[in-house]
Amino acid sequence: MANHKSAKKAIRSSEKKRLQNRYQHVTTRNLVKKLRTTTDHAMAVELFKTVSSALDKLAKRNIIHKNKASNNKSKLARLVNSLKPAAA
């Protein structure tokens, strides 16, 4: 157990940060799953914007590695582009 006042504060703050990072990571993973199951092209395009933004934010905050974010965005972009747009 921590003995110094600053160490106790560091434990409290790191726990808060851990929970916040975990929440953001899980939320982004759920968005990715939702995008992968989408079959509508228009909806997928809109959802892709949200997902790519969320992945960039995770990478910026070092929750995930920047290359992992790039790889995920690349794969999702290919998925969205493979969906056929609705014929008008």
C-alpha cells in the first residue's frame, strides 16, 4: 500500500483514467462491430466517419497504438467501399 500522500493520489487518479480509457475503448469496439454488421451503404458511410474519428481519438490518447487505428480504419474503409450503394 502507498505510504506517501502523492502516491495515494496517483493511485486514485490512475484508476479514474483507467476506467475512462476502458469505457472509450469498449464504446469504440461496439461502434466497429455495428459498422461491420451494417449492410446499408449510406448508413455505413455515416457510421464510418464516427468510427474513424473515435479510432483516431484512441490513438491520440495512447489507448491503442496508432498503427492499430490505421489498420482498423483501412479494413473498415474497404468494407464500406465493398457495399453496393442503393440504385436510384
